[in-house]
Amino acid sequence: MSLRHETSLVGLFLEFSMVRRIAVGIVLLVVIILVGCEDSTTTITTTALSFQSLEGTWFFPDQAGYTEISAFVAPDDATTGMADIGWTDGTYSYWCYGDGSYADSVLTGTYSYNREDSSEANLDTSGLDLSIQITFTLDENNRLSFSCSGDGPLDGKTFSNGILQPIS
């Protein structure tokens, strides 16, 4: 083998080694960047919330065909209190108000409701002393979600992304 041929082989080896080093460096840089990125998904807390942490008026964005969604939560103490929940569904406006006992992020009790119909049919109605369980969660951004199970118009309702309103 000639010296010229050996020199070109050494050069090729060094050049390949440099390309490999650059490739490894790029891979490491990408890994470091990806590890440092925050996960943008919303997580829901699974620990029990104190009733006092829910106190106040919460407004929710329109969702599932419902508008003007709000909730007012007022604890009497750590284990009892009340909640008022309102929303509009087409021409019907609902206002539900009730109280009960609170444990492990769940309010269990009874509620009454009024439904006002703004259409010409004016099909207003109401109900008294219906059973309800409301499960509350807060996400990492302190957005309130709750799910209801029980009787009447609250049964099966779930609202999310509620924002606590400042006291004015």
C-alpha cells in the first residue's frame, strides 16, 4: 500500500469519526431538550380536597350544549356545607341549591331546583329534596371540575374548567 493511500484511509477514518461524534452530540442534545420539556397535559388531583378550598363562586366555559354555568360553594365547616349550581340549556335556565355532608371531595345530600322556561310555552317547573352526590376535583391550574349523580336535573351532569372568581 502506498503512503498516499494510507493517508487517505487515515483521513477517511478521522472524517468518519468526526461525523460520528457530531451525530452522537446531536442525539444527546435532542435527548436533553426532550427531558427538560414539561408535559402540557392537565392532571387532576387525586387527593381529597378540603371543603374550604372550594369556597367561592366558580364560572365555567360553555360545554356540552350548556351555557352560563356557575357554581357557588359555601362550607359551614370542614364536613358540612352547601352548593348552588346553575346553567342554561336552550330556553331552560336551571338553578339547583342544596346542602349536605362533605368527605373525601364528595358532597352528599339533598337539593331543590327551579327550571325557568324563557320560551312562549313557559314550561317552568321545580323539584324539592332530591338526593345528590357531587364529586369535586381541582387540576394543577386550580380549575374546578365536578360530577353529579343522584336524582333530578343534576344527575349525570359534569362540568369542568371552572375558574374561581375574585371577591369584589
